[in-house]
Amino acid sequence: MERVHIERDFGLPVERVFAYLSEHENLEALFGAKVTRLNDGTDGTRNGVGSARALKIGPLPAFNETVTEVVPNELIRYRITKGSPLRDHEGVMRFTSLDGGRSRLDYTITFRGAVPGLGGLVAKGLDRNIRAGLGKVEKNA
């Protein structure tokens, strides 16, 4: 099982960071992928449970991710639901308020590659892209 784990503090309130990262289209910079919203949440919210996005990385086929759990300003959990060479995938973003109007994101992604060696390559790429993309959150949120 591969695991990507990133903690990042922001000089913004948790509500702004959560709102920005819950918006599917804002995840393009994090994943280094073209992100297309497939549908809004089945719970009556735009980015809630059941909302889904397609991600396309370069010439590779697109794959879908679906939000499985949301606790406003605290948690977003999602899974790959179609079209990926990754198995047992789960992404979990945990948001915490800090003193002085700041916030923290604790982001963990776990998965297995369908073929030997693939998981490690994907984990390295995800770690690099997410860290770079999170550097843009304060400017854009």
C-alpha cells in the first residue's frame, strides 16, 4: 500500500481553505491534471457526498473520483470510482482551525498500484504536485 501524507499550515481561516479545496475545479494545480466536474453532490450540495470529477493527466485515459464523506470545514473523503490503474484508493483531507485565523490541512492519500512499481511512481508524482499546488492556495483562496 502506498501512502502520501502532507501537512500544511495556511495563514487563512479554515472556512476559506475548505471552500477552496472542496471546489473540484480548484484541484487541477494539486494533481497536475485537467479536472472536469461530472456532477454535484447527491446530498443537495455542489461539492458534497456523491459529487464527482474526472481527472485527465496528459495522454492517459481519464479516471473518476467521487466524494464519499464531507463534514463542512473539517473533512473531505473521496475515492477513485472508475478508470484508474490504482486500487483501494482513498483521499482524506482533514481541516483544523488554528489560533490567529490560521488553519491546517492534513492530507493523506492511500492506494495500491495495479502493476508492480506503479504505485511508487504515482506516489512520488502526487507528493510533488500536491506540495507545489498547496503553495498557491493562500494566493487563490
